[in-house]
Amino acid sequence: MNKEVYHGTTARRVAPFLEGKADLFGVRYPDDPRMSATLTDDFILAKVAAIGAGMCDLVGKPVILRFSIPERELVNEGQVGGNQSIMGFSTTHLIEDPHILSQQYLQNLGITIEEAIRAYTAKEVQFYRVPREYYLYLDFVD
């Protein structure tokens, strides 16, 4: 069974994904699962995230990416924010080689590839991807 989940951001931040050049990437912090969720099952929270990203980005149009992902491929990272009914998710699609992370994604995180490799090697983070084949469509946020 599939679950519909959302990712709120700006079009600029996910340009490689939208252009078909890369999957959507995420980072899992083993010591802080609440910070590991790239996806949510709550559309309103995704909208808030998109608006917040737009305020930080200034040039990016806030958007929400919709995905339909098999539940067995989602990792429930637990409660997001103060609402116990809103859950955050990552995926089981772990990345074994940080070199495949897009430059845009690394810029979004504010790190270099060298920093990503160091954190990955030290087991401080795990990188994962949201496979492109689960992408449904894009919503623009007004």
C-alpha cells in the first residue's frame, strides 16, 4: 500500500529534481530523528515549510512536491513540531556514496562534499534519496 507524502521547499532548491537530473535527497541524523524527516503526511506542514524556505531563499518560488511511496519504503521519523498527529518520514533508500549528492543539495545544506563525506564516514549522518519514480506532481504555494 502506498502513502501520499509531501516535501515543501522552493523550486530553485529542487531544480535538479524538477529537471530530471537528480533524485530528491535527504539526510538522517541517527541521534536526532526529528531532524531527519524530508517528507511529511501533512499538507499544511509542507506548505508552511515551503513558505519558510521561500522566505530564506528570497528568489525561489515556494512549492510542494507530492509523492506516492510504498509504506514499506518509508521510515517514520516520529512527531514533527508540537502536533503529535503530524509525522515526518525519510526513506529506506540509503546512499552509500555521498559523491552522488547533487551540488544543489549540498548548497541547500550549506556544506561541501568533503564535509558530507566526513560526516558520513564518522556515521554522524546517513544520506537517502526519494526515488523519482514516486513523484506525482508539483503544487505551487501562493
